[in-house]
Amino acid sequence: MKQIFVIILLICTSISVPVQGQSPLSSPDKLMGNRFLTFNTIIRVNQIEVSRDRNEGLDERSMHTPERVIAFREAISSEFPEARITWAFSWLALHDMSDNYKKIRKLVAEYHYKYGDDVTFIPGAYFANAYNTREQVNKDLHEGLAKVSEIVGNGFRPKSVLAGFMAAENQQYLAEKEGIHVCQGNIWSQFSIDNQDGDGAVSYPFYPSKEHFCKPAQGKDDFIDCVNLDGWTMDFLAARRDGFADGFNSRMGVGPIETLYTYGKLVGLTQMMHTTAMHYDRGFELNGFAWVTNCWELSLPIDVSGLKDWLNEIKRNWPDVKFITQGEFGLLWREHYKDNSFNYRFEQKGSGIGGSDYNLKISWFMNKDFRLAITRDWQRNGRENVIDFTNYTLKASEPKDMTRKWSLLGEINQKQSRPQDKPRPIKELSPEATSLIKKYYPYLLDKK
């Protein structure tokens, strides 16, 4: 725990006063050479609106007020005056006729004109395909997006959609019928958490396959022209756990529930910054650009001062960060990558907080053909073990029926939910796996 308190002390002694009076942010014209931050928030009526007329959560009307919306937006602009964020309304939030929701919709529409914020729709409150047919999801998308356009006015059209998880067929519909080419369509590593599983995807942007939303498209016949984005940037070591295995929340990263709410402001902020730095420092070196994304539901009982502190630290440490909407970011990626020719790499040591084991280092390799994760106990100079190898060149299929199980589990999966998932040296993988790995990273197989 000594390392944690050292980091906390550094943060406490380095909080700086935000710079005021900056000029509005101009849109960056390229992906490479930039660090990006995208930030989404969701406004709903019930906690989990699984369909237009059904919910499985609490009534949240009292938690959604114009005052909370104003305080939330001011917390962002106080640290990043030039920031542009994405607001997503649920079906009920778009149609509720109480005074609060009328005022909230008016406020958010004004924020589009004042700040350049994007306003969009979230079908099914994260889990649309677990509770609705694909046909119904398409219908909800069409009518929900039309309602957003009506609320904002002047021919407005969202640049992206928030979805939590979104089936491949629905992402194809978004691109081909609605003309929207960016979707927050996967929650990277989610497994045994909330109401739907979806482990198996790439954590940075990719074009999904028509076979499965977690699988990168393999060619023109398989290609969906919709940039599939993750919803929350994760601590990779925490994320390898199955749900709440060992008493730790596998969703810990930059999200406020698993950090600020669970550990309090100081330790929570330390973890948020640890995850952020992994992308903006080493990740930037490895990939040529960096991206951190967060979603903060408006109803959360978490003081926005924690949000302000996190943004303040980002501004202080990486003043070049481009804080834009997820739609803008996705379209920049789409402009740079015309196909899935990406080759992402990530390296992270644990923070020592929660499920982020301090003694471990994890390396991720993600490309069109596969994803590969390797861990090592660096304190004991331990051997490297593969904890995930997912072969995307193999045939995949999504569930035909409504279910929570939408994961794409490969030869070995990081969650260790199956007997075959026991970590092992890279040379003990199948011949098909080692052949693919050698094609991209031959040096990994040359190690003793």
C-alpha cells in the first residue's frame, strides 16, 4: 500500500487552478499525434429501461433535475472550457412530459449551441439486444434519433449513438439507414456484471464484422462501416477478473462508481489517473495516438468535485489533450483507418488498488486477426503467461435469441470462466495461435 499513498500525496500537492478564458476548441484534423478524451453522460427516467415500456431498475426521476444538469456541465467547463461532451437520452427521458424533463431537454439542446455538445439516443439503457429483437432495436433507433433531432432543431443530426452493447445487424442499420457511422457499441471486458456480457472485443476503435459486434471485420464482404467504440477505459489488470472475483470489481478504471464511490476521492482519483496515464504516456508512444473515454450517469450519487479534480489533473499533466465528442473522435479514426489495419499495443503495471495487482505487468496486443494478453509477475521475475488469445479469423456468431451472453470467447479468455482458460506460456497455445502470433510479433515466440 506504500506506493498508493505516495501517488496520493503527489496528486494532493499538485492540484492546480484551472485556466480560464481559453478560446473554444477547434476540431483536430487528424488522429495521429493526438491525445483524446471523450466523455458521455446518460439521462434516463428509470435505472434500466430495457424496453419502451419495461424497466428493471429504480425510478430515477428525483435524481434528474435541471440543477444537477447545470452543476454537471459547469464542472466540466470549469476545467476544460473548450470541452465538447455527448449527452444520451433514454426513450422515456425523451418523452417524459414533467417540468423537470422538459427543462432538461431544453438545457441540453442549448448546450449543443453553446459548447458544441452532441446529443443522442441510447436504446434499451445499455442492454437493448438482451431484451429486444433486432427489428425492435432498429425501430427504436429510428424513432429515438428522430426525436433527438426534433428537440435540438435546425436539422440537427447526432454524430454517434450510445448503446452499451449493440448487435452487428443494428450497427449496420445505423450506418446504412441512419447515416451514423460511430457507435459506442461494446463495453470492453464486461462479464458477470450488470445485465449483459460482452467480453472479447478490441478496446480501441474498430469496424465490426457482420458476424459478431465484438469481432473486427475481416474484409469487404464482412465490413460494417460503423466505428465501434468502447464505453469506459479500463484498468487492464482489474478487467481480467470474472465479475467480482476475489472481492474486486472488474470494471475498475476511470469510471466513478468503481473508483470515487468505492474508495473515496483520494484513492479513487489515484486509480483514475493511473488508468489515464497508461494511455496518455506509454500507450501514446506505442500507438501514435491515445484515447481515454468515460461515462458518468447523471443520476449517480457522486459529488462532481471528483470529476473536476480528475479533469484538472488531466489538463495539468497533458495540456495537449483534445476533449471532443465521441462522434468526432470516431470520425477522425474513420478518416485515418479505411479498414481494420490497426495494430494496437498496451502495457500496464498494477496500481495496487483493488484488482489491479501491484506485482503484475500486463501487455495487450490487438489487431484485425486476434487479441493477445500476457501477464508477468515482475517483482518475482516470473515467467510470462498468456491469459487471453481470441482468434478473429475464425467464424463467429451472435445469439439468435435475447440473452445476456454475448461474449466472444477465444482459445483462452482472460476471465478464466472455463477450465481451458488457465494461464499458460505462449508456446503452449495451439499451432494455429502461434502461427498467427508469429506473423505479427515473432519476437514473442523467440523468448526463452
